[in-house]
Amino acid sequence: MDGMRADLLFRYPMEDTPFLRDILLHQGAWGLSHTRAPTESRPGHVALFAGFYEDPSALTTGWKTNPVEFDTVFNHSGKAWAWAVSSVLDALKLDNLPQVHAAAPPRGISSLSADEWSVGRFLATLDNMENGFFANSQVTGENLSVSQSARLAFIHLDASDATGHAANRESPISKSPKYRSLLRQFDGFLSKITRKLKRVSAGLNVRVAFVLTADHGMTDSDGHGGDSLQETITPLLVWGAGLVGPKLSETSSGKHLLTQTDSYGFPVQIEGRRMSEIQQVDLCPLTAALLGIPIPENSRGRLPLTLVSSNDPVKFQMIRANCLQLIAQLQIKLEEKRVNYFTLFFMEYGRLTLEDVANRTQRAETLGAKREYADAIEQYSQLEELTIAALDYYDTYDRKFFRYEVLFLGVFLCVGLLWIQMELPNMAPSKVSCPISPNVHLPLCDRMYSHSQNPRLVFSFLKQCFQIFLLIMSFFGVADVSTLNKLDIRITDCFVTHIEHGSVVYFAILK
């Protein structure tokens, strides 16, 4: 649900969403998913299906496309369907995947009609037993591998985002009757999809799981894109095969609504059903685990085992695969940094070296071999946490050097200004009256000063020093000279409306 607010979807007593409330109370686990700024549709969907947050270099495209190729759960699915607006489909780059059937609603229709179109297309695939969602579902697992039999359907509902953008300070969405009507329509869609899936899948060799969430939230009147809690907290509801049911609170007193809230002001439980909290990128490994496919190689998410319904041996294998996938990224990232810096000056992450990784992995494997799965899972969980912290460390490794460069530039300018201030008294010109042409006057003036006090020579010397400084900063203030070749002139679109040769020179010097 694009742009759905968590506090509005789960607002007690959920009168506008009775079917959703029934699932929350009797079938699924509910909670919150935390994302990051910029809270836009493309970064949100990339986090959901690829498992990583915004690439800063996407600034050059106005956050509309990701300039780096990335892996998603669609790449590993046996078959997948996606019904979404064209901007979301373009962001996920599904065009060249033969196993993915993607389609966008017709142009010119309203967002509500587009949602009806997407839901209708999914329901139609359920009836098509030859090429639809349940095609070949009678085939046993002996004939198809797990990844080949994995089916993924992505239904994008955009009306909540459009309704949020239409709100204003006089009519905020939290008090909008139109938004309540929208929630009732969503609840009807969810009921229709769930009931038909249950009816069609009866008797088939299939297991169905549901993940309901949003790419980002929405403010009351200013849309989205920032980092406020209303924008970065999204709803989460999961139920079905392989997922836990409602998490009952041990402190439930039988009251319909408890007044306890978390640090974000959300209720910690609804009618005795405890809230779960995860990061948005964690939904990527969760989706991969439910489908039985490899986790996308770029994912930074951690599999939320608290939402998985399985025994300890299976959970051990799941978290092991997740941890090894994160370690593989760490090894690549570490090698990249080592290549770009002198070994003498390179500082490895202190809390997790490669030797620590090997020791911790060996310890977890030993515990798993002894069938001490609870301890092995805990070991891998700690290693995951440290690995993600190490990845964040290497992602921001260059920042301290950039700070040194900025500090050096500031000190250089201050010293230069101080030097000029000290030299100004010695450069005061003498009073000269000479009624001759400038071409003759300037050479004569040069002879009125000593060589060290001539202002023209001093200024020329300062200019040459500044040019040398720019040359050094341009080429050696970054990792190596070759980085200048990577400068894409198109990034200047973010700063100037019309690229001129002079602007390009300035940006090249800055690089």
C-alpha cells in the first residue's frame, strides 16, 4: 500500500477495516516497519525487494532511478507477477526478466480505479490454471526444485499515496472522511483476495503466505520525502504459511485497548496482541525465506526469526544463510577499501576483523553440529549485528578523510588571509604623479619598490600558490588520480540549470 500511514491503518478500534482486524486478532502478527529518508516510492520498493536503502548517488537522477545494478527477489523466483504503476515497475527493472509478468494500469484512470484494475488482474490469474498463479501446482516437489516452484505476486495499491498528496493543512488525512473511505476499500480488496486464494488453493499442493506493508508513510499535509515518524514508520501485517500467528501479550488484562505506548507513541498491543518491530530491509530476507530462494546479494536485511514459524534446525539454516550472505558483502567491501588506501593508514573495523569473523563462524558451526541450535542461532545473530555495523563503518570510511581535507582547506585559507594582512602595510604604494601613458607608468612603478615589496609580484606569487594548491587538491585530495575519470558531468544538473564550460571546470576542480 503506497504511502499508507501505520497509525491510521491500525487506529483502534479499526472500524473501517473489520477484515484486517480479524486477521490481526486471529491469524497474523502485526507491527511496524522502519524505513529511512528519502521516503519516496522507488527507495521504499528497492528496500522491500532488494534489501538495501537509498544509494546516495541516486541524487543525480532526482531519486527516480538507481544508477547501480542490483539484485531482487524477483530474479530468483520461479515465476513472478507484478501489477504496479509504471514508475514502480521501472524502479525495480523487471523488463528483462523472462519469468516475471509485469503490467501497469492504463494511463488516465484514477488511482482508485488503478487499484481495482491491479486487484482484478491478480484475481484473473488465479482462475487461469494453465499459465496463472497456480499453474502446475499439482506437480509434486520431486519434479520441481523449491526455487522453481516459488511464486511471487506483487500487488501495488497507489490510492493511499494519491489521497495523501491531495491533503492540506485545512483537511489533513488523519481527519479526512475520504481517507476513511479509502481504508474501507482496501479492506474490501484484502477480503476479496484472501477468500479467493483460500478457495482456489484448496486441494492443491501449495502453501500461501501474505505480507502487507507500505513503502513509506505520509504527513498530514506535506506529502512525503522527509524523515518524520509519520513518513518513516510503515505498517506491517504478516500471516499464512511459515509465519507466526498473533503474539499474545503476557500482561494482557483482557481489556480491549491498553494505553501503553512505545517511544514512537504507537500502542504496544491491540487487544492483547503484541506489536513487532523490524527494519524495512528485513522484509527482503523474510520474503526470500518464505519462497525458499536465495537472499538477494545486495541485501543488508536481517531475517526476523520472531515472525517465522519453524523449528530450531530450520531457523538455524535460515539465519546461517543470511549471515553468510552478509559476510560475503563485508569481505568485498573490505577488499575495496584496502585497495584504495595505503596499508599503513588503513584502519580495519575494530569490533569485527576478518579473523573475528572466522572464529565466530566456526563457533556457530560447531554449536550447530552439536545440535545446540539455540546457542548457534544466538551466535549468528550477534555476528549479523556486527557485520552490518562493519558494513556501515566501511560505507562511511571516507568521511573522516573528507573532514581532514575540509579542515586543511580552512586552515590554508586562514593562514593565507593572515599572511596577506601582515603584508598589507609593506605593500602600501607611494604617492606618484606622472603624466605619462599607462604603458610607461606601470614599468616605472615596478622600480619604486624593492623586489620583495612589489605588490604586483606578491599578488602574482599568491596566485601561483593558489593554483598549485588547487592542482594538489583536485588530484591527490581523493583516493587516486583515476577517480577524475569517473566524474559524470551529468551530476551538474542537480546544481545548475544549464551546463556551461565554466561550470564544468569548477566541478572538475571540486572533484
